[in-house]
Amino acid sequence: MSITTLISKVFFISAAGVNNVFGSPIKPPGPVFDNPATGLGKLVVTTISTFVLFALIAGLIYLLWGAVQWVTSGGEQEKLEKARLQMTHAVLGIILVVAVIGIFTVVTGDILGVIRRDNDGNWRFELPTASSCVIDGQTCVQSSSICCNNNGSVPPTTCIEPTPGNGYKCQKIP
């Protein structure tokens, strides 16, 4: 391939437009996050939920492993004691994970107001903002956002949840 052919092909691609040659870009599947805090919230909630799931599954496997050791111990006192101790540790670990989730929910939800549950029971992460003015139609935090009027029009705007489970938005009061 000669240099002139290569230059003419490159020129053709740039002159014709990349979208005409290769097609327009395809948006990836999944939710679209207008607010970066929403994306961060999904990441935090997914990470915590995944950790809890793996911790509970690990505790259950450890418990079942101890039960199998108990059954296969053949009545030997040392193996029975080891299996009993393993099963005790597994149950304590499961109880500890449940207690940590309960304390975490109280601290982050009721005290800090960072993670809340929606109507479907799913966790929703909200970064609180102190006295921020949120424009009509944008995401807000019910406890700490101040919805501002763009042009001072009446009726005023307030932070409400228009459809349950989809988060709060500043909207004009009817």
C-alpha cells in the first residue's frame, strides 16, 4: 500500500465522519446516572450487600463443615470437641454479621441519614448536603436539601418522592 493511498483513506475517513464509517457509539446497558453521587451510592450499596452475602455464605459453609466433621468423628472425643468448637464459631460469626448489619443500619440510616431504605426494602445511598439549593427536577435529600425556585415563581418547590423507590426530587408543589 502506497503512502498516497493511505493518506487518501485517512482523509476519506476524516472527511466522511467517523460515525458514517464505523457507526454511532452504542450506550452501555444499565442505569444512566445523571448525578455522580447516585453512581457512588450504587457502588457503596452493592459492595456492602456483596460483602454481607459472602460473609453469610462463608459462615454457613463453615457450619456445615463442622457438622460433617462431627458426623465423621467416629466418637473420638478430640474430633468431637474440634467439630463442636468449629460449629460454635460459625454460629457466632453469623450472629456477628447480623449484629453488624443491624448496627450499621441504625448508625448510617437513623443517625447519619446516609443510607436509607426505599419502599421495596432496598438500600439507597444519599450524600447529605448542608443548606444546598437544588434546582427543580434534580435529585435532592429530603432531610437536608433546600429546593430553590429558578425564577421565584409560585408555587414553591419542595423535595418529594414522585414515584416510590426512585429517590427524591425537587418539584413544584401543586
